[in-house]
Amino acid sequence: MRAAFLITAKDLRQRVRDRSAVLVAVVAPLALAFALGATVSGFSAGSRAFTIGLVDLDHGPAASTLQDALAKAGSSVVMKDVATPAEGRRLVKDGELDGAIVLPQGLSIASMGGPPVRIDVIGDPKNPIGALVGRSIAGAFATSMRTIQIASKALGAGPAETIKIVGRVSSSSPPISISDTSTTRKNLDPKTYYAAAMAVFFLFFAVQFGISSLLHERADGTLARMLAAPISRRSILAGKAMTSLALGFVSMTMLALITRYALGAHWGNPLGVAVLIVCAVLAATAVTALVTTLAKTYEQANAWLSIVSVVLGMLGGSFFPVAQSGGVLALLSKATPHAWFLNGLQDLSSGGALSVVVEPAIVLLAITVVCGAVALVRIRRLIEP
Amino acid sequence: MRESVLHCEGLRKRFGDIQAVNGVSFEIASGESYGLLGPNGAGKTTAISIVAGLLEADAGEAFVAGERLTTRSVAAKAAIGFVPQDLAIYPDLSAHENLCFFARLYGLSAKQAHARTEEVLEVVGLSERANDQAKTYSGGMKRRLNIGIGLLHEPRLLILDEPTVGVDPQSRNAILESVEQLGEKGMAVLYTTHYMEEAERLCDRVGIIDHGELKAEGTREELVALLGEHDKVHLTGTGSLEAAANACVRIGAVDAASTGDGSIELLVKGASAALPEILTTASEAGVSVHSVEVEEPNLEAVFLHLTGRALRD
């Protein structure tokens, strides 16, 4: 083991010196986690308020109903009064508004059984989400107006009575509320999701510096020199495997700590996270070792490992939750260490007990055993001059 | 009588259809320099890889300092210092770090490794650049570091596989001087080369290897004596050199012939008497002879005599 530790220490010194490991294991995943997390957070309705202009050409009770309803919607939508449709168009074009709704003259009368009118929504093609929000509000408002109209007709109410009904509807609480319980409990917030997803994605690149460097050393002749030394071949292999494991653990641990304290990611129970990290690093090292044994040269190994890392990362949900699309992709996703790591973390982060990591940990260890065993059988040919 | 440090008996190694080493046997005593002389592809590197414990022989056995040598024998390997043909150093580590790493790998403690590193840096003349990364060194400096690593643990047997290939004349001379000093210190040296001058200068005994077989071995004098009355005749000229060489070899006094860059090498018994016939034959074969030189036999002539081809072929 002494020789193995010497080889690991030498490898780590080389990796730190050429900065490649720091870049791949920490800087790149951190930058991508931050960028992807921030981008996806930006699209989240809970974290960004949309400013919608309201052009009230009706000046009747219908507009105040809409304003009251939006006021109850919370901070996600801010209404701003706009004098004319032309001004609304200008403000949307200039980006001051995400969209604008034009309530036409005669809207209130229409809701009381008058001639039908049309609500216009002004949007900017460059801001499709803002236009979508405006359309959703206008659609919901039209539906509620239609409901009031039906109720008035059913009750045989005249215009004065209908205005009272509108007032009562706008001030009352809705009889049914919808809460997306499964989503809020199960899904990680974007910052945490991408912190974990990028950590496990780049883990597969970080661990390559250990095992695959056997091929590099063979090409450079330094492996022959080690083989001529009075040490066992197993200690050379152990040294390389320990380099992979050390880089993997350091990378994952640093990313967990940095994203926790600098980006506000919520990884969950530290012990559970530690178990998942250990199992993921072992699995990544085993998969890397297996792919390395299939290659003949260092360059070939690097190319194959990059392809395998990207494909596994994409299937495993490092960039988007592929499993949610169902079918074959969901099935393939389950074959990746990435998916099991992220699933374990999701369960853990949503308040699950420590026991929720048992299943993903067992699967990750099974991947380690299967890939590691095949790699061990094949790796003998790499430890030759 | 000097103690035997390396003893090889009937070493064989085959790669597919190629018999790379075929029944090679030799012995090296302490303080002795032994050269394996042969052209590229003769089997030198394979033989040396078996003796360094890198390759397992298909048959035969080797003992280093009394320990049986296999790819797994730790005790035998501890007695060997190995300097591979290609540079085997870490370019992004300094000379000091390279040496310390391999010293520790050979079982030296941290303190011993540091002390030996300083000594070896002095021997190979790299003390002043000890802390610079090896990638910043000149080719000669890298070669010296490559050799220094083999000396770290003061091995009883130092194996050098063509250490001067691709080295400038100045560094080459420095390397040869270092190897000469090692023999004087009692270290057994196994040196492979395809440069006849190096073998003649450095080695107490030389083994001539070709097509994986050890054709002959002995001191320079013993090997040259194998030639008997032969002389080496060196012709330079223009024209059909290959045809002239083939024609000359049919002359009774000519034992072997080979062509080089604008020249023909002939191994001739009684050169002065045979020279007119040689020149006539060469001329009839279409060669315009520019110069003729009759040289005292050397190891190259021995190689030509034993294998029928030149060392550079």
C-alpha cells in the first residue's frame, strides 16, 4: 500500500500542478451549476414577477374585478395601468411591460348579456413567456366573465343585480384551490438540482485522471519504469484507483459545500448526502475503469470516456429530467448512476428520512461491483510495458 | 573470481510469429560492463525487458544477485536499476520530484530518498536546475535525468537500453563517461547499443545479437580473433553498389559484403592480394570507385562476418 499511496500522491501533485483537475472537478461544474440554476430560476414564476399592462377602455365594473383578482394572485404578476393600446404596444416593445391586456369598451355590458366584445393581448415575440402570462390572465378573466353571464341568466338577474353578483364573486374566496403537492415536495429547487446534476456530471470527467492515466504512463514509458521497480502490479493499480477516488471525493465534497454556502443549494441530510457521494464516486470510478480497459491508447480512452460521460449525463438527467418523458428514455435513465444519485438526493432534500438513500446507494454499489469486476478482469493488459 | 550479478540461461520470447529472443544465455560479474550489440530489431530490447523483470520469458531463466527473476520478483528487482531507451520521466515534475518519487518507490525512506536525490543530481549535473520542471530541460538534460533515476538506489546491476539514441555528441560523451565510472565503482552494467564505437569503448565483454540469437560473445580481442586473417575493405563510389556487392561476395577471398550510403563494406581474407580482383569486379558491375580503404577489423566487421550484414542494416 505504501507504493500505492506514493503513486496517488504523485498523480495528485501532477493534476494540481497542471490545473486540469481543478478546472474539471470544481470550476466548470460550479460555473455551469450557477448558470443553469440562475437561468431556470429566471423562468420560475415563483421567483420572477411579470409586469402586465391593463388598458381599461371599458371603465366599468369588469375591469375592477380583474384588478382585484390579480391583486390576490400575489407578487408573481404586477398590474400597471396604461392609458391607450398604442402606449401599451410601445411599453411592451421597449421591454417595460411583459405584456398588456386591452379591456374593450362595452365589456361590462357584454358580461351582462350585451353584444360580445374581444379582449386583446399585446405581446412581444422576443418575450414569449410574458405574452403567455398575459394570455393566461385574459383567458381566465374571460372564463370568469362567462361564468357570471351564465349565472345571471340562470337567476334571471337584470344589469343592477348582475353588478352585485360580480362584486360578490370578486370579493369571495374561490371554492376550490389547487396545490401541486407532489411537485413542491419531490422536485429539487433549480439551484440544488443543477448543483447536484453538474457535480455528478463532471464527476465522471474528474475520476478519469486516475485510471486512464495508466495508458498515458504506458505511452510515456514511466509505467515500464514503475513495473521495473520492486513493487507489485496491484499497488500500481491501487494507486491509480485511489487517485480517481480522491479526485472524485474532493470534487463532490467541494461542490456540495460551495453550492450550499455560496449558492444556497439545499442538499439535505449531510450523512445521507455523504453516503450518496461515496457510492456515486465508486460507481463513476468503476465505469471509468471499464471504459478505459476497452481502449488501446490514452487518446482513445479519453474520447470514449467523454462520449460515455456525456451520454450517461444526458440520460441520467444532468441537463434536464429525461426520466419524466417516460418510455424508453425513462428506462435508460434508470441504468445511469446519475439518475440514481439525483433521485436519492431529491428524496433526501424533500425531507425524506436517511433510509431513502438506501435504494439508490445499493443500485450505485451494484453498478460499482458489476463494472469494477469486468474492469478488473480486463485491466491486467493495461499494466504491461 | 568476481561474483556473478546476472546469470541468464536459454531465454526465449515469442510475439506471434516472431521469435524475438531465441535461447539467449550470458552472465555478468560485479564491476563488469557487458554490451549487447546488434542492429535495430535484433532482440536487444526484448532481452533486456526480460532481464529487467518487465516481460516474462516463455522459456529459460534469469537470476539477479542470486534471486530468481520474474515479473513479480521484488527482491531481484530491488537489485536492478533500469534506464529505458525512451525518456521515462514526468515532464511536469522537477528533477528533484522525479528522483524522489522513484527513490521512494525503490523502498528508500523519505530522508534517504532526499539524500540520494541530492547525490544523483550532482552526478548527472542537474543540481542547478533541480527544481525546474523537466519539460523545460534540453534533450541532453532529460537523458541525464533518465539515467539518474536508474542510479538512485545504488543497484548491483544497471541496465541501460540504448541510452545515447538521439543525443547530441556532447551529452553522449558525458553519458559514456558516467557509465565508465559506474563500472569502476563495482556496479555491473548491461548496455545495449547498435553503435559499435560505444560497445568497444564501454564494454569489457560484448555479446553480438541478431534475429534474437546470441551469435558470439567475448572481449573485443576475442571477437576480432574470430575473423582470423580477415580485413575490412571499405569502397566508396557511384553506380550499382548492390550489384557490385553481390558480385564481390562471389570472389573466394571475400567472406561477406554489405552496402551503405554510397559505400560497400567487404570482409576479405588477405585483402592486399584480393584487392585488384575486387576493384575489377566492382568496375564490371557498373561501379565507379572513388576510394578504397583497408581497415583493421573491429566489432562491426565481426558482426558482418557472423551475420552477413552490417550493423546499420
